[in-house]
Amino acid sequence: MSTATRGTQAPELEMLRGNAPKTPPRRRRAMKRGEIELFTRQLATMISAGLPLLECLSILAEQAESQKLAAITETVIADIRSGLDLSKALSRHPKVFPTVYVSMVKAGEASGQLDEILVRLAEYLEASARLRREIKSAMTYPVVSLAMVFAITGFLLIVIVPRFKEIFDGLGVELPGVTKAVMAISMALKDNFLVCAAVIGVMVFGFIMWKRTPAGQRTMDHLRFTVPVFGPLFRKVALSRFARTFSTMVKSGVPILAALEIVAETAGNVVVRSAVMRSMESVRQGDTLAAPLAREKVFPPMVVRMIGVGERSGSLEVLLEKISEFYDQQVEAEVKSLTSLIEPLLIAVMGGVVGGIVLAIFLPIMKLQEALTPH
């Protein structure tokens, strides 16, 4: 390694190595998102600088922000001291270090390029986290807005509308049809609130349990790709994840069949996983990858063509990375577009629901005012 490279890494290493606290810092019990990305990035930096693996892991165990990661790192250190490889020691903690992580570390150990592989792995994890944040930002606004619509509507129907019913009953006025309907819904909710809450709770619980079954998961994953407005976004996210994982695996030296198997396991969508598994069987029988992918409706022609060009030119990982970058940009643009589209739609829904209830309440009042006004 060049002196310049060591010089650039020195400050960070001093922070990690020289300033490590003698006593463990106060830690959270649970891990938070982003901790594994930071762990991987720091491990790559220290190994690139020539520190022994066990010393790197010891420093990371001392610096870990959560008790869980510190305990797991200590277990990994103990396993390595007992004669296990790093990849084997990490594979004993699949909830923290998934298959893609372990496979890349194993490829790095086999090729003697563990530091480079860890850098790629950190970049992969950071890009995946960035994609998750974009999806979260796209989904948070409509979910929060719909929750507010339901909360305001429930408050009006259960608390406000019944008070007006007492007033209207006392006045003995003839109520318009829309007001009668709103009053009927309001009284039904108020008188049977616990029953309604229990029914909704049972329905939500039943839906969650059904969604966990193979049939439910398959149905929901199909719906994610076909649902209006959000369907194209979910499809682009799936394609970006496929291309990024596959590119990272191939670039790290993982054999293509093993890479496809890992891509299928980490797809996060039954539709994509099934398509990749069918393509993997074709590749195992001697076919190119582009040919079976072309038969799957999940993958657009542009993706299939680029993969075909990559196979013929021997630069598959480069073109897969380009596909991933393209869909990352598409997802970012889609999120901005959806935000600008959903905002007026939700405002219209909220205004329609709340305005409808308010109008239903005030129609009899206006009717009564007209009757009392002298002509």
C-alpha cells in the first residue's frame, strides 16, 4: 500500500485505534439501522491499513453503539480464535449478517482481497439503505395523511355529530337525506364502538397472518407490481435491488450460479425470486442468462439487452451496475413525482370527507334559518 494511502487513512485509524475507550461506552440494547454499514466501512478501513483482523474486530467490539453488536462481535472473535474463518464465524449470525454479506466475505477470503470486498460490501449496504430511505419517504406521507383523515373523520362522527343529533331532535326539524345517513353512521359507530374496533382489529390481524402465508405473500407481491400509482415504483425498486446485488456478487468473484441463488434469496419479492430461480435453472443447463430473463415479464427489454451485451463482452458486472444506477435515479424521480401527485389527491380526499360531514351537519341549520327568516 502506498504511503499516501496510509497517510489519508491515518486520522480515521487513530480515532478508531488510539482513542478507543478503556471502558465500554454506554450502549443501547438493540441495534439500529445503519450500524452494520458503519461496522463494515470501519472494518474495511482498518484491514486496508494493514491491521490484523482480530485487532480490528476487538476495536469494533469496544466501539459498538449497541450491546447486541458488541456481543456478536465478541462471539465472532472467539470463533476465529478457535480456528474458524471470518465468513464462517459471521454465518452463525444470519439475522445480522445475511447471506449476501457472508458470501462476499467468503469470496474476499478466497481471493485474498478481503479489504476491497469489504469496501464494495459497505458501498452495497449504503446504497441499499439509501434506497430504503427513499421508499420510506415515499410511503410515509400518504400513510400519515390517511391516518389523519381516519382520525379526524372518527372524531367528527363519534364526538361532534351526536351532539348535533340531540339539537336536531329537540328542534323537531325534518333532516335532509345526507344528514340522516351521516347521523345513522355516527350513532352506529358510537353505540358499537368496541364491536367495530374489535372487528377491525380481527380483520387487520387476519390480513397480517394471511400475508405471511406463501399464497398471501405471492398475491401481495403480484399486487405490488400491478397496483396503480405505486406499482411502477415497486417494480423499479425490485429491479434496482436485483441489479445491485447481482453486480456486487459478480464483481466480488462469486460464481454466477451462486450469485443468482443469493440474488433470488435477497430479492424481497416472490415474483422476482421465482423469475430468477427459473432463469438460474436455464443457466445451469447451459443457456445464457439473457435468454431466460427475456421470457420473464418482470424484466424490461432494456435490462435483458444490457445483460446480454454484458455476457457477450465479458463486462456483465459493469452493465449491471449501470442498470442499478439507472433505476436508482428512476426511483428518486418517481418518489418526487408521487409526492407532488399524492399531496393534492389526499387534500381532496380529506376535504371531501370532512367537508361532506360538515355540510351534512349544517344543511338542517341553513334550512331552519331559511324557515325562520321573514320574507
